[in-house]
Amino acid sequence: MTPPYSMALWIVQGGNPLTHYWQRLVDPTFRGLYQANAFDLAIMLPYFIVMAILAMYGLHRYALVYNYFKNHKNVPGPPPEMAAWPKVTVQLPIYNERYVIERLIETVAQFDYPRELLDIQVLDDSTDQTQQVARDCVERHQALGVPITYIHRDNREGFKAGALQEGLKTATGEFVAIFDADFIPPADFLRRTVPYFNDAKIAMVQTRWSYINRNYSTLTEVEAIMLDGHFAIEHSSRFRSGLFFNFNGTAGIWRRTAIEDAGGWQHDTLTEDTDLSYRAQIRGWQFLYLPEIDCPSELPVEMNAFKSQQARWAKGLMQTAKKILPQVLRADVPAKAKAEAFFHLTANISYPFMVFLSIILLPAMIVRFYQGWFQVMVIDLPLFLASTCSISSFYLAAERAFYPKTWKRTFLYLPFVMAVGIGLSVRNAFAVIEAICGVKSEFVRTPKYKVEAGGKRQGVWAKKSYRKRAGFMPYAEVMLGIYFALAVLYAIQNENYATVPFFLLFVWGYLYTGLMSLTQTYFDGLHFSAEPTSEARSASTGIPGF
């Protein structure tokens, strides 16, 4: 070990830290003298268990990338010719989206599809001014001959799933297309997707998302890369391999009879889209993924909203795992489909393990430091590469698939992506634990502000309502960031330089997410009107806010 006095003093006295570090690595004098004790075992046993679990999910990411390239020829052909176009219901579920609802209705009203075969439903559960904005917009388009109706519920029973199910009671279409409030579907969306339903086995067609405000900030760039990984690698890999994949809740179209056959929209999970997807595929229905059709959308520009969105998805997937996995395992489907369903639905269990690993990483490092570098290189390094480096290959492959001319710039953002993934672990870990423990919560939608450009528009949204409050989570994130900053100092003082870049990612991730949440709440928030309290909402018609 380095002498207890400071490293700076040691250098002044004539030491060279890099030379001393190398000498200690190759010096065999004390090799083999380490003896394990109870404390070391108490640290190292859970450390290796957690590392092994994270490595398992990391290897699964490698498998997704491998299957994506292996099955690259298994893609849909051109759509068949249509002898007659069917009637389609377009459902627009919204809740307090006054900034973007008009944009959505205007876009859908321009669909290049026979008007007599369209049935557009604005399913509004709003409690604020969105009601009047949406109603006025609907009435304006009705006067222009657009087949659109406004349906308002006085309660949010079942949240989005409840609104969709309620809309089906009066829907007249054979197929149902769904778009969230922040999406801007292309005018030819229906003409490019509906023909694929000539195959009677197809239940759902999913298109990919693109982002109108991708370049708005570093945060939105990171969000876009994360979502690209899902749409480029996860969806494509599963679809090309003949495995189950899920509807994403928007930018897709369903065969109505498939929804009904699978049991309809159910609201006992926060990811009603994934729940219905698995129930339908267990029943034998097939899904189609069309990445060549992109549907523009708006990314959250606010850290608290982004974290809330990710937590909802994490909790919902774990709820779906508890509900659906037993059915999948009993179903008459291939073993590889069951295995992929397990990894897909339980992937977010890595977040609690990540937080636990964060807490024990420093004492584990100290113990491993005493045990010797040979063991670290033979055992720890492979586990580390499996659990973390798979992230790099995953997102690089995704960006290369979607942006072959500019994908190399992703290298610059990878540290941000990994850091933000670490920073999200605290909030998502709580969400996953709540799901495991059966704690129910409200469907918290992600507020959007019609942010369509960067630069000059930066900060405009801060004056708008629907802002998310930080809560206590950012303080825990900041504390973990400080904890890892101390770990960096300890590693440097003890010449354990190989761990410093790894620890710096944790410092960066936790401080970035925590401080940005606090800043956007207590500084940007000085100029905005916060959401009304529940009491205020009940006293008037005029809001919880990824």
C-alpha cells in the first residue's frame, strides 16, 4: 500500500507514482500472502453475484446485436396491392397536452386516406385548458368535413388503457392506429402500413420513432441514442429472429379483432402496450416491424420528465413480467421465445443491482486491491466487459444502422449515454422495487412543450406549466456522485489508476442527473407556473406530468 501521507507529499520527497505503480504490479514479494476474512467475504460474495447478474444481461445485449446482423435478410418486402381499402379508426389519447394537441390533430387531419374510411377519435382525459383547445380544434375540422369526434371522460379510470378501451366502444374501424400527443405522423402513414394486413395473421404493425428536437441539447441527443438502440437493435433483432416484441404505445396500427381476441386493453400495469402485445402473441398473432417508416416525435427536454418517463417504463415492464411471464413459460412457443421474453421483461432488474453495486463498489475495490491484480484481470475484468462494454457495441450498431453516414459521431456521446444510464439507476431502482412489491401508482404521462428547434428556443419551455418537481431522488443521486468522487481520490492516492475512468463515469452520471434535476426545479422553475395541486384541480376544470 502507498504510505498513509498524501500522494503529493510523497512526490515531493522524490517518488514517481507511475514507476512505483508498475513496480508494485510486477513485484512478487508479497504474492500469495493474502488471507480472506469474514468482512471480505461479506463484501465479495454479493459483489460477484451482482456482477454476474449484470454480466448476464450484458451478454444478452451482445446476443441481440449478433442476431440483428445474423438475420439481416429477414425483413418485410414491399406492401401488397390493395383491392379495397378498409376503414381505420385513429385514436389520439391525450391528458393535459395543451401545447401539442393542436399540432397532432392538424397532422392527422391531413392523412392521405379516403375520408369516408376514416374515423378519428380524440380521447381526452384532460383536466385543464386542453379540453377547450382540443374541442375547438375538433369542431373546426368537423366543419371542414373531417370525420373526427371528441370524447371526454370525467375520470382517468384505467388511464391511457382505459381511454383506448372506452374509444373502442364507438370505434367503427376494422383497424386502429394510435398516436400519442407529441407525435407527428406522416400523411401517408396509413397507406404504407394498412396493406400489410392483407396477411390475416398480422395483428399489429409498429413503425419506428424519429425526433424533431434531437439536436436541442445533450440530454435529447442521449435520449435519441437510447431510443435508437431500442428501435434499431431490440425490435429488429427480435422481429428478424421470429421472437416476441412489443407495440410501443404509439406510431403503430392494430387489427381490432386481435385486440379483442387478446382480452382488450387492460390497466393493471403501467405498460399496457407491452401487456397487450404479449397476450396477443401468446394467442398466435404475428407482429410486423417496419423501421423504414419513421414517425417524428418530441423528446422530453426536462431531466425530471425524462426520469419520470424512464421510471414508468421500468416499473411497467416489471409489472408485465410478473403478470405475463408465467403465461409465456406455459405457452406452446419455442424455448428461444421464452428465453427472450424473460430477458426483455426483466431487464430493468439491473437497476436495483446497479445501485447496490454503487454502494459496495468502493469497499469491494479495496478488498480486491489487497487480493492482487491477477484475480482482478482474470475475474473482474471479463465480468466488467460483459456488463458494460456491451452498451457501447449496442448503441454503436444502432446508430450505424439508422445513420450510416454520421454514426461515428456517436463515439463522442457514448460517455454521456453510459453516465446518464448510471444516473437513472436510483429512480428506476425504486420503480422496479415498487413493481416487485405490488405498489400501485398513477400513470404519469410525459409533458411536452412543442419544442421543435434548438439554440434560440433553449429555455423557453421553462416558463410553461406541467413542469415536474424533483422530489428527494436528486439528493440521493448527488450524494452518490460525491461518494464516487471520494472513491476517485482514494484510487489515485493508492495508485489504483485503472479504476479511475470507471469511477468517473459514476461521478459524472450521478451528479449530472441529480444537479440537473435540482437546477431545473429550483432555478429555471422561478419563472413558471407550477401544476395546480390536487385540491385546485378538483375545484376547477383547469393537471402528473418520460
